[in-house]
Amino acid sequence: MKCLLPCPDGIKTLCRSLFAALLALLLCPGVQAEEPLWELGVGIGGLQYPHYRGSASSERLILPLPYYVYRGEFLRSDRDGLRGLLLKQDRVEVDISLDGVFPVNSSGNAREDMDDLSPVIEAGPSLNLKLWRAPALGRSLQLRLPVRGAIAVDTGPDISHQGWTFAPNLYWQDDNAGFSGQWRRTATLGVVYGNQRFHDYFYRVRQEDVRPGRELYRSNSGYSGTQVAFSSARRFDNYWAGLFIRYENLSGTRFADSPLVEREHSLMVGVGVSWVFAQSRQGVPTGR
């Protein structure tokens, strides 16, 4: 399969890079008894996602999947994704939270004849409170409170700020899951709030875009949906495999009455496998 979006080569390259990065973040590597400072690998992944939250149309992709792990003191790309640690204490942690929204081609969906939407990268600090831990079992529960700014990345050097989101969530982690005790599984339950600028980027209908069945519309700040996510991954010697699922319910959101919202449900699914071909001789404590 290939990308079906009829967009310029520059956008296609950016899309594929963003997709690969997001897959690498969401399909988190499994836990090992000894952890090298860094690891490198390459593989392949598959992804199915809606054109945008609330769209009845979806996209399917197969693409290269980079595997990269770095377990530094402050900068890390590991089983919890790419993050920068700003503060780490026994019960409190502050790091950099990342998320993203894929580019939208306004064809074959409710945005027909409207401007295409650029990829959006969300980044900002997250306060993580460790509510419960059982180190012997490899299990923990956190309350995460990320605040992220949204940046739309256009072709060339152009970027534009597209609002803010707040996504408090409960994060469950089990590092010894499955009958073998070698799977790492995570589950997330949370809600999302966005300001008017963030909602309008996706759901506003301007006067020039009004058509029969697509009336003038502008959103408001507030509730942006409920998210439930699950991931499972395992390391097999020099190979790694993983999957993730993220479901979102948009019922009652501040943009639910937009003519661009065709469904109140959104589902994203990804799978991947990678061959790990290099790692450092220097090791770090497991779970540092």
C-alpha cells in the first residue's frame, strides 16, 4: 500500500517522516534485563488512521519504521517515547510531552474543496504524578498532566501556532505482562481540552467554504474528547515487535455540531516489527 494523498513531494516526505516518528513513539520498545545506553534498528510498520478526528474517511499506510533508543540522564528516546526530563523525583516527574496530527488532504471527506491541512506537532511540559508502584511486579500507575502547544508545519520553513491542548490522563504500565512475563503493556485513559484556535483549525467553516449541507461554523474552547489507548511490545533477542490502538469518543465536544464532524468515534491502529542491529557497550540501570 502507499500514501493515497495527492500532495506535493515535500509534504509526502514530511508525512512519511512524521508517521514513522509517531509509530516509533507509540510502539514502545520492550523491557530487557540489561539496557544499553543506545540502540539502533530498522523495520516496517503499518498504520490506519482517520483523515481527522470525526472524519468518516480513513487512510492506510505501510512505511519504514525506525527503532531508536537513547537512555540518557536528561534526554531519552525509550519505551516511553521521545522525551526530555526536566525534573525527576521519587513521586514527581516533569518531562516534555509530544503528540501530533497527520496532514489532511481535503478530498474524499467532508472538507471537499477546502484548504488542505498541514501536519500539526504538539509539544509542551507534562507533570507526571506517580500514584502507585509495585517495582517487584514491574507495574505502576501515573497521573499525567500535559499542556501542549500546537504548531502547523507547512512546506518550506513556514510554521504557525494553532492553539493549545490540555490532556490529563491515567497511565498504567506493566513491564512483565503475558504468560512469558516478557511483554510490556500500557493503557491510557484521559480527556482532552483545546482552545478555540486549535478546534477551529480542523472544524471551522469560513464563508468561502459554505456549500449545501456545509453551513458557516466556528467552534469554542473546551472539551475535545475522551481517549483510550493500549500498547503491547516485546523484544526477541535482536528483534522487536509491537502494536497500539487508540480510540477517541467525540460525543459532547465543543465542535461536535460542526458540519465537518461525520462520526463521534475515531480509531487509530498501528503494528510494527524491527531488527535491532547495533547497540552501545555502555549500559545503564534498567528503568533509569
